Amino acid sequence: MVWMNQRAGANLKLKELLAGLPSELKRMIGSRELVRNTLGCSSSFVFYVQGLKCYLKIAPYNDLEPLAYEVKVLEWLQGRLPVPKVHYYEKLGDKEFLLMSEIEGRDCTQKEYLANPKDMVRCLAEGLRQIHSIDISGCPLDQTLSFKLQKARLNVERGLVDEDDFEDENRGLKAAELYAKLLEGIPGTEDLVFTHGDYCLPNIILKGSKVSGFIDLGRAGVADRYQDIALAIRSLRHNLGSDDWTGPFLQIYGIEDADQSKIDFYILLDEFS
């Protein structure tokens, strides 16, 4: 096993991290090269295992968002959605290790897709319809609002909310202040469907002009459909530089009169994730 950093300079902590892999995981990886993937905002370390067509995710254990939950999601979704297959999972000490298959293709933030937003937005909307069409009867994955609000409160109380990463309109506020604002706008109803939980461009994989799969499903489960709609709209704005594609996205998805208050609420709620 050889670690190949995509950025210059050795990182001793990463080397120590990889040296502490569980023995069975080391055996599975063998001498293959690990290339670190730095895309995204997760606290996890993610590596592509060359020659194995797999990704390795290493995360500090967090009882509010354990990798074990993502394993449960991926296993439940097999045969329901094109998602990675779990090859290995273990919690060892204060860390969790997850090895999963690669979804072939490239994510929506790649230049070829951003340069052709019409097709990319169509894929994004069609992919979301596919996720939201899953039958949720008997689904054991709860991400309803009561659960999310409790998790947000605990993140605030534990000092885990990154105030430096707030959206521009929330900069300068303390997490507790923003949480109070969040509580003022709680929607009165939930339109429950199966949701991705973090439906943004880096997590949607395309192959050609079609969706080939979905990744980073650690927050997936039964929730209001606006959980995904809101984050998709925010991601389009951030990656395409304007709100021009919100209308086409919603139209293709199938919403004529969007609930702006829910969009604003679920974008705000994500500040606590």
C-alpha cells in the first residue's frame, strides 16, 4: 500500500492514519496506491484505491453521524438505486473504516458538465425524481425533521458547528443565534419521501448524458423532499454562479410552484450538519 498525495508535501498524520488500518483491510488493499480525494467538505479522509476500483473512507467516530449509518443506507439501497457496494466496514478505536466500490463516471462539477448546464441540470432533476420515487414503506432510515433538529441542537451544544463556513448571509452569527433563527421557521408539514440528504453536484455521478449513480449517502433516509430540492438549488447557484437554472431544474423535477420558505429552511438547517 502506497499513499500518493495529490498535493505537494508529506503529511505525517495521514501516514500514521494509514499505518493504523485494520489488518484485514490492509490485506485487501495490498500494495495498491491510494490517491487522496480532497473534493467535498466532509471530515472524513477519502482515498481512491487504484487497481481495485474502490474508495476508502476513514472518519473519526461521531455518534451523531457514524459511518456505520452510511453502511446501513448503502446495504438497504442495493437493488433500489445505483450506489456503491460495501466491501468492508469496521470501527476500530475512535475511527471507522469503509471500503466501497466505485461508481463509474464523473461528478457534476466536472468542466464538461458545467460547460453544458442544460443537460447537467436535466440529469440532476431526473436523478432526484429517481431517488424520491423509492417506496419508503418499511424503510428503517429516519431523517425526519424531529431527528434533524435534535442533531442540529446537539452539534451546537457540542461546539461542532463550523461558524466560518456559514453562507454569506449568516456570516458573523454564532451557532446558537442561528439555531434560534432556524426554530422560528420550522415548516408545519413534511412531504416525506426517500431523500439523498446531501443532494449536491459532487455527489451525483454521470456517465455520458445519464446518471450512473449516487455517492456520499451518510445522511440519506426518509425526510421532506425539500431537503434535497433545497441543497440542489444551492449547489447549482454555487457551481453555476447564478439562480438562472433553478427554474429549469424545478420544472424538470415536476414542481410548478415551489415552497420558497421550505427551500430557505432546509438550506439554513444544513448549516448545522
